[in-house]
Amino acid sequence: MKPYLLLVSLLILTGVNAQKNKPLIGYLRDSITHAPVVLASISNNNTGQIVMTGSTGRFKLNVKPNDIISFAAVGYHFDTVQLTRSFLEKDSIDLFVSPLSHDLGNVTVTSKGMSAYQMDSMERRNDLLHDMVSYKKPTFALSNSGAGLGISIDRFSKHEKSKRRALDFFDKNEKEAYINYRYSQQLVAETTGFKDDTLRQFMQQSRPSYEWLRNNPTDEDIKYYINDQLKQFKKE
């Protein structure tokens, strides 16, 4: 290949690669009030990267065309968007998430004394089943750990793979929601004294795993964890 053709080819490939790896700037907002949704978790489901929204709902995430991102926030439904090239050509995008209504309607609950997370979890699962199957009264049971609610998928035949994939995807986002509830803005702010972008940066960097939180069920456990994370955060 002639030198100038090689140079042109390299420039083209570099431009394409840069476009693919361009960070996405977005703002997550309440679909009704358009107010910013703060400290929501934004996940790139193709790469596993998770970032948190700031005080204006702003987030920055590394993406490429056709990646699927999902967002989970306390008091809101889950939602996803597939990033087409038209999305990535914009300087920034606005994403909207619907608040939970807590109108559980025709739902049978088998236990009392439910936490705020469990109530939200039940409503999200109720809506999911409405979208997937025809039913009258779904029954939910509290798990022993208190981390969410169980539903049976026996009603789905084995060939309905898309429904099972939807449930798997939903359960992944439920884990993110559980982290958001347990590792809350209020608890972290009270323990660290951080605010605004420093709080967001710390929470994003120190975000615990779902498994760790399940094995450490009290706020006292989380406070010890935060203090350990603070030492590393201050060093950096």
C-alpha cells in the first residue's frame, strides 16, 4: 500500500475508533417533573461499567454504538436504552425514568412489615409480570434475608426464552437497586461529611457488591466499610 494511502487509512480507523469510544454525557430526569434524579446507578450492560449521577442528574459513561445501558434509582422503575449512532452524535442526551406510584392494586402480599425497598421491588415485579403474562393476582413472598421478593416463573414454558432473559435482566437491575437502598446517600453523607460531587465520586468509587451487602445486613457494617474506604479515598 502506498504511504499516503496507509496514512489515510490509519486516520480513518483512528477516527472510527475514537467515535466508538467516545464517552456519553447524559442527564437522568424524572419523567413527570423533569427534576434531576440524583445518585442513580447507570450501567453499561455490555461492559459492566457502573457510574452514578450527580446533583444535576449528570453522568458520564464509556459506550459504543448499540450498547445497552440501564438505570436504577430509589423510588423509580428500571429502564433501559439502546444507544444508536444518532444518540452518540449528540453532545449530551436526556433520559427519563418513571417514578413508582405505590399503587399495588390487585396484588396479594403474604407478609407484613415490608421495607421501602421491598415495596418498590414488589411494584416493579408486578409491572413486569403485567407486561409478560396475563394474570389476576400475583403472589409475592418475602425472602428470609429481606432482600427483595420472590416470584415463581414456573408459569413460563421452557421455550419462552425471551421471558426468562427478561427476568434475568430484571433481577440484575434489582441487585443494583438493592445496593442503592442499602448504600444510601443519607448514610454515606452522614458518615463521611461529603456533599455533591465529592459524595458522588466517593459513592461511585467505593460502591460495595450486592453479595457483600447480603452478608453484612446492618447499617453498622456499612459504616465500618465506609471508614475503611475513606482511608483509600483520601490517599488518592
